[in-house]
Amino acid sequence: MGVANVDQSLAVQQEHVRPELEDLALSASVLWKKFQTTKSSKVSNRLARIPTMPSRGGKPRVANLDGGDLGLGSGPTTIPGQVTTTTFVMAWSYTKEAEYATDSDEKAIEDFATLTKSIAPKAFADFMDTVIQGNGSNTLDTIVSTVTSGSNIVGLVVNNANFFLDDEDIDIWSALGTASPVASITVESSDILNNTIWLANPIPTSSGVTAGYLLLVSGSSGAANSGFFGLRYYQVGTNTGNWLGIQRSAWPGKYLVPTIPVNGALTPQVVRAIFSLIELSKGEEAVDGEGMFAHCNVGERDAWEQNALLVQRINYVEAKGDTSEDMLKRKAATTIAGREMVVNPRALPGYMDILREKNLFRVETVPTDFYDVAGQTLFPLYGATGGIASSLVFYMINQSQAVITQSREGAFLSGITQPNFVI
């Protein structure tokens, strides 16, 4: 045997594993956390009523106090909105071998069972933040175009890939109200920089899946107003549809939201105008009240900041040293027109929603928690023979509904042009 080479030394070499696990998934549940901090009402399975008063009543007229007939009056009209909860579940599974093989520092850098249980609440909050952006049907997004390879669709271009979680099952519907989904997929990876969700199970192009088809939470009925009521359910700027069962057309102007279709740059004039529309609708107290905030994606925040960048000035007379001034602060603006700006990577691009915290609340039958049976939260699976399998499963659940009252104390802007280089 000649000179020993590296292959002959493999048995004595140590293998290095970096002791930090790099989490590559987006963790953001911004709007859901806002709702989690608001008031909640415990409800049964029966419809919960949300009382509203679209008309105060009363009939003003010219009076004759010298024996004249003062006429009859009227009174307030109250109408209840009705809401019921929606139930979501998120499941995790792993084998006992995965647990045994990682249950000490000598074996692994992370205890796999502990790791899985620790990320579950964060991942479930991420999921809830995706559905709270929606229109009440559990629709997450619409297909913009498909990515094909041969005769298969391997990816779907969407409006915001951050609406989707890795390994999430999704149902594809041609439209709401149809009989059943045309296909079901699993997201292998959500790719926000290309606004694409890549599929773990490619589907044939012959399935007919195409632009305009809808992507719904797995197991959804595909019917309008049958799911979780999110921003696009409540933030409606026309007298069409319904607000918690109350037809907007029955009381024009009372259950709609002030809106401006910007279809261009986000300017101070537009922002002032949208708050003026709130003031016209509900008065100075509403527009100046505490707890009003804007909810938007990073593109809208950057579009707002560009207004300041266009007018900034550097006084080189007073500047010291030979280094140019930094044109940006470390952080972008956190307010807009004096109100908090809540930036959410899961918000719908092109939109900015104006909301008041006092008008946000939840009705809950079951708050977010681990599903348990008599205190047990980890359950064995069963094999084909009926015996216990060496695998375990646990679930996180939530049975609730989001409510936004006082429509005209909110508002939204749409069609905001995204800055260059922002998706």
C-alpha cells in the first residue's frame, strides 16, 4: 500500500455540526397579534349578535308653539349583525425514533420533539395572520400565472407568496360556489422574492388550473362568507354584499368603508384625503380618536418614505469630515399622518387599511391552544393492524371569528404603486 490518503483517515475524523439551527421560514403574525390583544367574547355554537344602530330616528320640522300641531316623531332603528365562529386545526407528527435520536445534547443540537412543540404556536399564529387578510371564504390568494415544466405545473405565481406556509395543503377552486376544488396541492416552498409558491406535488397542465383560480385553506367549503372574516370581508367601499348578514344596500352608506382607489403613488394629499373622508363620515372625534392605525405591507411603507426622500436637503456647509451624509435612517417611518403604521409582510400589496383598535374584537368558543383529551395533548397513531404505531401527533386549534365594527371609522387605499425593486 502506498502513501495513505484522506479516505483512509475518515474513520478517525470528527464531524462538525454547527450548534445553531437556522430557521429559514418567515415568522410574522402582525395583524393577528393586534386582534389577540383586543377584547374577546366567549360564545356558544349559536349565532352571536352584534347590535348596530344605522338610524337614530327623530323628525325635525318647523314648529308653531302657539297652539300648532307639533307632529309625530320616530325612534332609533337597531339591527343586529350575526356571526358564528370558524374552526381551524393545525397538526404536527413525528416518529418516536426522531424523538429518541435527538433527546440529549450528546445526540443532537436540538431535541426534535421539544423543537416541534415549541414552534407550533408561532406557526399557528402565522397561519391565522394569513386568513385574517381574507374575504370571509378562506380564500388566501388568486393565481396570477402558472410555472410549468413539461406537462406539469410546478409552481404558482401569486399576489403575495407570504400568504402561504411551507408544507401547507391548499385547495384550488375555479370559483366560489362551485361543486368542489379542481385540485389540491402541498406547498413545498413559499418564495416571496419571486412571488411564487412551489409545489411538492406537481399537477398536470391538463387539470385546467390557470390564472384567476382561487387558492383556499384546505377543507374549505368554497362558499362565500363561510369562513373566517378578514380585512377584505369588512373593508368594502360599496353598498354591495353584506356586513354580518345585514345587506349594505338596505342602509346605503352605513356599512361601507371610505376608500380611495389611488392607482398611482402614495402622496400626502391622498393620505390627508382618506382621513378627511373618515371625518366626513363619522366626525372629528372618530378621525382624531386614539388607537387608529394603518396596516400595510413593506411596499406601502417604502412608498410613503419616498415622499420624504424627494424633499430632503443636506447642508454641506455645516457637515464635518470627508464622508458623505447617509441618505437614510436605519429604520423607515413608523407613522403616517401622525398615526401608527403597522407593517406586515403578509398584508395585501397595493393596499393600506386604516383601522381603530376599539373597533376590533373576537368572538371565541375555543381560544388558540393545544387540543387535549382529559389533559393529554400528544396522541399515538395506529398501524394497519390496529396496534400502536411508533408515531405521535398533536394539534393546535382555534374556534373564533374576527369582528370589525363601525365601518366608517375605518378606511382603505387601493392601487398604491409599489416602489421599484419591491415585490
